[in-house]
Amino acid sequence: MKTLLTGLCLAALGLSSAFAEVRTWTDVQGRQVSATFVNIEGEDIVLQTADGQTHRFALTRLSAEDQAFAKAQKPAPATADAVPDAALSGFTYAKSAAGQTALGLDKLVAAGIIKHANPARAKEGLPPIKGFNAVMNDEQFVRRVYLDVIGRIPSYDETLAFFQNKAPDKRAKLIDQLLDSEGYNSHMFNYFAEMLRVKHRLDQANVRADDYVNWLKEQISKNRPWNEMVSDMLTAEGKMWHNGAAGYLLRDAGMQLDNLANTLTVFLGTDVACAQCHDHPFADWTQKQFYELASFFGATSTTYRRGGGGMMGGNADLMDQVYAMAEKGGADLRRIRNGLNNFVGANRYNIADTDKNMTVLPHDYKYKDGKPGDEVAPKFVMWSPQDKSNPAYKQNKKSEEKLRQSFAAWLTHPENPRFAMTIANRLWKRAFGVGVAEPVTNIDDPEKASNPELLKALAQVMKSVKFDMKEFQRVIFNTHAYQSEACTEEIPMGAPYYFQGPQLRRMTAEQAWDSYMTLVLGQPEEYKAPLSDLYGKSIDLDLTNPKLDAMTVLMKYSAFQKIEKKVAALTGGGLDMAGGDMMMSGGDDKPSAADTAAASVGANGKQVLSYGGNRLLRASELPQPERGGHFLAEFGQSPRTLIDGGSRVGNVPQVLAMMNGGAQQMLTERSSLIFRAIDAAKDPAAKVDTVFLAIMNRLPTLQEKDIAKREITAHGDEGYASMIWALINTREFIFVQ
Amino acid sequence: MNMNLNKLDPLSRRNFMEKVAKTALGVTLLPVGSRAVQAAAGNGPGFGKAKHVIYLFMEGGMTHIDTFDPKTGSTKGAKDPIKAKSGSGNLDYLGGYLPKLAEIGNKIAIVRSMSSKTGVHESGRYIMRTGYEPRGTIVHPSLGAWGSHFLGRIKDVVLPDSVTVGGGRHPGAGFFPPALSPIPITSAEAGLQNIRPTTTEDNFQKRVALMDEFDSAFRKKFNANTDVKAYTEFYSETMKLLKSEDLKAFDISQEPASVREKYGAGGFGSGCLLARRLVEHGVRFVEVQLGGWDMHNTIDTAMTNNGETLDTAFSALIEDLESKGLLESTLICLGSEFGRTPDVNQNDGRDHYPLAYSTVFAGAGTKGGYVYGSTDKDGRRPADKQASPQDFVSTIGHAMGLPIDEVVMSPSNRPFTVGDKGTAITDLFA
């Protein structure tokens, strides 16, 4: 670390010594001050007085002569250049493109510490940050990188394999290996599902979004570039079971304005929700602009409209005929009506574009630039005057049917002023615990980020890897900044952060659950939820077909129900989750033994295990989101109503789950995987090592060995169970260093 | 908001400093009979009458026109309003989906002139729980935490001061120590889970001691981290709770089937019943959530379900508390993120509408069959006595006996009050 410190100090000196000429400055009122010139930043000048304090004020407050002098000064060199490579030594970069890019980012982080962090800290009387935190050791590295890349702790075997590997490039190799593993897909799905509020059962509609979930998983496992994924979601047509990407708009069917507000927030880091109802109180957003953006979706419908009293386009009396036929067949209409309506109703959710744009200003519009009911033409919003010449804005808006394509092309364009920056800032936050610009849902002015140069560089990297999510994260995980120890200093809420290392974070609900699954199953990715595609295969009805008749509807409904029963048998929640009136006619309400058996064989043929009523699968394979009372819900899994809605706050029920819950019981049972590993170890010392390696991914310290020895001497095997219990319950376990 | 510390008189400034010290040290349990309670006499009708509060929170934004502010003109919903019993009050009609509440209309008070600035779910939830708009730099305390801060725990009660029933993010303790956070119960049927240790009591204690030993290096390294410290506090809190007899309050299966039936099946009915049990056992503040109000599509169908759920559980709760003699000391209040558009949209639903909505109160000395404020004939704007989310939160704080004008400094040294300087609607109290 010594070289780094020296390097940073030199760089700091370099910045100021180049302009160290003290001169007397006069302002427009004739007042004078002795100071050195530091920089011109936008409209402001920054001066430094002899006491080391920097002062920032409007350039126009200076006399004309001083203004001219200041303008003649060379601006401070790009700060990245001010950090000599020596500043970043003490860390071995991966010999790959990603390693080289990581080095470039580290220079910007180091420069940001000098330029932004330490002057601000000096003002608050805090000691300067002296560089990156110490590079983390292999024990810290293996645990953190598994949790951050694939969302769970490494298993005992994986931990050992990494420690025993003596290759100098083993860290970069492990990052590569994890990015290409199944676990990456699972962890990435959890992130996007939380961000996009993905649910199996949609709030409003009696339609399941299984095929949207499946689509999202497929894109992640194919590593589809982010711009293509987003474009697909914004432009999808049809029903979810024909095109899973349609789930994005159907998630908010009937809530077009909310959906748009979410789109801007999630993909462009621009929070304009206020502008739905009135001009944005803080930013330069008007309600009119919001409606101009909404107009791109004005010709799009998310449900078949009900025609005059009948069904959509097809047979107008269809439902009455269906009811009549069902009753004739001896069914109790009161029991089945809801189920039938839901079955048919699910098929109303369909995205289509028309040739008529319906966007008008709302009835309570109160600004001077329009009247309630005025038609609104589509228009892209700009963040700065330069955007006029930005290629992202060159979109054809003529054809009403193609409006969404224009919108998607603009939004996902590499040169869109916010698109690349937003996802880059988000993924940075995912690795470090805090974004360069906060909140990530509202970047607002990039110049106000804790390190604007870094933010812009991240956007640039995102563009240069062509929105390849894996490649971008490969860069981040290979930075010195990321591979430094977590900060021990408490960062107050809302205070800027400068990335001398990641922040300490509690595991997400999914990381905690998936880590338990690792302790129980070893390789939890080997277990897959079965039958996830059945819903989409059985629900489809073509409501626009005039020939669709009652008999077809009833037969299809009957087949659909049989499949629902099968699905219900495996979702663990029982029939209650599939709606109140499952059955066409009375009879058995229980899934058959055959259904239950079929339901427990995973997609890859591996038997799905369960314990205490919970299926032992990774969170991404379970219902989205899990039910109240489930471990995931207690630990703060997002209910998927709000963007990034998960919580990492502790509470009593969580502690109870850790102390007495099923997950903990599984581990302390004699037949558990970890106990089997203990049994396999040759002597008590090796057994203790095994417990620590499996749970904490590190060897015990000398002191811990003594404590362990005391436990085992006093209690024998029960001592191991107590150790497992105790370690699972430590703060060290649930927090990611 | 930008109150200057120097502008305050010396007494207020001293109060600030005491509060800062208290917050910083985590010392929050004032003795019973503290200053706030003694001041009760001079604070107008209803002050301190609510020893307990049950807050029914309508997630998604409850339609006012189809529930507590029914209209008969062009914005009328699918169901006709029904005449409500009013006793000596001025209550006229309720939405047609609420027949049971109409029967006991003489036991509720409605504020029909609510108006807010935010039509966004997250902000609406936040402001109706804290009185403040959400900010990126601070989390404001919810009402339960304010109660614990000013009043301390109710004497001889081991259960936590506040509990939420339902899921989702909650401001909880805000900037107060995490120990003042409500205990979240995600499923009322399941109650508080995992309360039985899986080993002997003796062994359990030993394991806890072992945990502390193994964890000491980590806790020392991150001793400045408040999240880590908070977890350690939750562990001590949990240990205390596990020893308590009152744990059974969380178990609604101990209620007779006839009682459970009255509240109605489903999460909200069970939640209201759980709330009553908790209040009986001394919990001060219970929030019960009812979702499903975001009725952008086919509102008639949606209201048939949610209306019945609300009608059944809310009316059962009032009657049950009354029969147990707890209604006098318990305030039930019903709040919503916002209202819904008076005009029905093309999908037969109603959209978000903050400009006019309703809240409801019952118990703790509130007037019966009473309506405060009104909206215009179509339910678009308050016609008189406009009330804000700040007023709503302040009203509850007032009923709880909290000094709603007293400024409390956050650890970041910013000044805050219960309900952000709203005005308590004392007219609601008899």
C-alpha cells in the first residue's frame, strides 16, 4: 500500500503545484483576496487560499481583468492523467481487455478521491482517504465474489478448490468461471425481477406471467445485450405465451402512464412520476412533456376492448353460450363462473398497435401550453440543448403503428444521454452497494454524481462492450476498487461515496436463502422447478376467431384445469393458490398421487427436495415473489409492487427464522450435507476446519479453534450442531464483507 | 423545514440537545407518566385518549366515491349508495359495497375532504405513514415509532410497541434507533413464526453465547456500522420476547371459530383479529394492510371483492373492540395512499387521484355518525375544511397524546415533528 499512498499524494501535489502561483484576486465590489487558481468548473471558479481551503463561486463575481486571467489559465488536466500508474500498483490486473478497462476505471476512482472526496472531507474535519482499502485476502474474495456474481456463498468444495489453486491469475479465472455459470443467471434474474417488478400473478389481471418470467430467464442465460432486451420489452406484440417480452407492458395493463413512468425511471434513471399529475416540482419537467412521451404508446392497446356488450371481435354471445352449455352438463354455475371468466379473461391481455393515437391531455390539465382533451403529438424529451444533434433523436415518428419502435430505438440508442449510463450506474451499485449517482432511479444531473468522470466513463464502457452485461460486470469485478476490503467507516445516508472499496451490506433475501440452499444442497443450481411452461401451453384461446364456440371453450378449460392441478401440486402452496373454484364439477379437490410425483421431478430430471413444507430450490425457481411468512418474505424479498422494492433491514421475525427456523434446523440435523462432511473429516481439528470452511468460507482463527475445542470436549457431536447454529447466526454470516 | 437552530428559544434548544443525545445513545424508554402525558389536560378534545391505535392501511389507493364519499351524479359508481345509520351525527350515505359498516355508521367518523399532492404509490404510502414526503437523505419515523419515542413502552408490557401486518417496505423507526421499528408480521394466519427453540432452553442459551464469541472479531471491526449494530439489538430484543408469556397474542388460532368467521376469511380479516389480540396484550400501535385497491380495470368486480373484505373486517373489529371494552381506549383509523379518479376510465376502472379522498376514524372518543368536510358534487375537490396527510398524521399523534409541536432532531441534526406541522382535527372528537 505504501507505493499507492505515495502515488496518490504526488498526484495531489501535482494537481495544485502546476498552478501554485499566489495572486491577488479582486471582485466586482473591489474586495480582494490572495489565493491560487485551482480550476474553472462550468460557470464557477475555484480558488484555494493559503489555509488550504478551496472556495467556489461564480466567475462573474470577479473583476473583468481577473475573469480574463482565469480564463487564460489552462484548466486542470483530465484527472485520470494526474494519477500515475504507480498509484495503482500493489494490485495485479487481469491480462485481458477487461483487466485493462478495470485499470482505467480505477484511475478515475483514485482521481475522484483526490479531487472530490478529500476536499469535501477536509471541510468536515475528516481525515483524507489515503487510497483504496487494503486488497482483500482470498478468504474474503471467494465469499464476496460468489455472493456478488452468482448470488450465494461458495460450497465447501468450491471454497477449498479456490484456496488450493496456486495460479497467479486465479481471481480473474474465477470471475470468468462464475460469470459463465448457471448461478449467474439465477442471481441476475433476481436483480432484474426486483427492478422490473416481475410477478407470477399480476395485480389486476387474472392472468399469470409465467411466460414473461421464462422469457426473462432465457434472455439472461443467452446473455442478450441489454439494449436488445429492453427494445423487445417495449415493442412486443401479442400475448405473453406467444411472446414473453409482452409481459413488460402487460405487467401494467390498463396503467399506461404508470408503466411509462416506470420505464423512464428504470431504463433512463429519470424519475418523472410527479409529472403524471402536474409539472415536476424540482426538475425541468412539465406535465406536457410527460404526455408527449406517453403519446408514443397512445396507439397501443394492452387488452382487447369489449365491444358493445359482447366479446372482443368474435362471437358476441359466447360467454352466455358457455354458461348455458356448462349448466346443461350438470355443472353448478355459481361455482365455476369465476374460473371460466378468468380463463377466458386471461386471453384478453394482448398487445396490439392501432392506427389511432388516443393520447390527450387530462381533464384537469391546468397549464397554459394546452387545454384538457387536446391531442398530444409524440415528442422525445431532452436533457440538454446538445441533445438536438444527438443521433438517438433521429427517429421517424410518422406512422402511428410504429410509434413504439421509434420510442424503443430512441430509448435504447447507445447515444441516448441516459440509457447506457443508467444501467452502468446500476450495475456499479450492485457491486459496491452504492451508485456513482444516487438514487439510481433519478440520476438528474450527472455533474452532481460523487464522481462525474467515473459515471461518464462507466457509460462509455457500457457502450464499448455493446451492452453485454457479463462483459461489463467482468470489468467491474476486476477492478482494484472492487477487490478492496469493505469500508468500516459508517457512511451517513445520502452522503456521497468514493469507492475506496465496496460498502458492507447485508445479504439480500435471495442471497441469504440461496446460501442456505448451498449449505443444504451443495450445488443448488442442479435443482430446477418443473413444468414452468405448462400454463402458457394450456391457456391460449383465440378470442378474435368468430368460429370459437362454447364447446371448444369448455373443453379447453377442462384441459387447462387438469394442468393447473398438476402445477398446484408442485408449487407447494396447494390448491388454494390456484383460485377458489378449481373444479368444473364437484369431486376430488386433491391432486392425484401421480400429479404430485410428476410435480416433484425437476425440469432436468433431478428430484426436487423439500423440507418443512418448503421446496429446496434457489429463489429464482420459486414463486415470484414468495408468499408472506416464507423465509424470503421475512428477509425482505420485494413484493414486486415498487421498483427495487427489496429491504435489507433487520427485524425480530428474521432473527427468529435464523434461530429456530426450518432452514437452520436442516443444517443442524445429523443427516445434513454439512454433518456428512464433518463425519468425513479425519480428526476434531479437521472437523472444525470443515465447519468454518463450509459456512464462513475461511479457516478458524487460533482463538476460534480454542473455543471450538472447548465446545467439542464438553458436548461431543452436539458441540458441532451448536457451532453450526452459532456461525449461521453471526453478523459475519449475514453481512457481505 | 429549514428551521434555524439559532432562532429557537433556549428551552427548545435544550430540548433539541436532549433529543439528540437520547437518539444518539439509543436511550428511548422514558418512564411512564412522562412530561408528554402530564401535559394532556391543555391540549384539546381527544388528546391522549388513544392508548392504542389500529391503523387500517389501504394499499394501492382506495376509491373514495365507491366507499366513504359516495356520489349520485355523473361520477357515480356501479352500485347505488346506501343509507347509513348516523345516530345524532350528520352521516348520510356510504358506498353500496359497505352494508355492514352502514349498519354501524353511528360508530364511525369520516374525513371526506382529504387532499394530497402525490399520486404515486410509494410516496402516497410514505406520506400517509410519516406525514413527510420521501427524501433520499433521511427516513422519517412512522407513527408507531414516534409513540415509542415520546411515551416509552406501556408499563409491564413485554411485547413490542408496534406491529405491522402485511408485506412491503415500511419507514418503520425512521431515524430513531432500529429497536423502535414495528415487528413485521407477513401473514396474520401464521403469526409470529419460529418461536420455539429447536433445542433445550439451556442449550439455546449456550448457543447464543457461542455465537457472540465467534462474532466478536467481526463486530469489533465493523463497530461503526449501524446496520450491524441494529442486528445485534434485534437479537437481544428477540431473546427478551421469547421469554414472554404474551407471545400467544400472535396466535389467532386461539380464537373461537365464531369470532374468526365474523372477521371474514383471508389475510385482512385475520389481520384485524390479530390487531385486536395484540391491543389486548398491550401493543400500542398496529398497522394492518389491505391491498388490491389499485383498481385501474373493471372496478365493479374489484370492489365486490375488496369492499366485502373491508366491510366485514372493519365492522367486526369495531364491534369486537366495543364488546371487549377496548373501543374507548383504542383509535381505529383508516388511511389510503390517495383516492381514485371520479371519472371511470375506458377500462371501467378508476386511476390514481390525490386531489380528493377520504379517511375514517372510530373509537377513542371520536364522534359517531360524523362527517368532517366534504367534496364537490362529483367528488373532484374538497368543498370545505380541506385536510392534508400532515393533518391526518397529526390527528392520530394528538389522539395518542404525543406533543405534535415538539421538534425532535435527527442524528443528522435536522428538525422534525410528528406529522410535519400538520393540524390535528380535534373536531373529530366528542
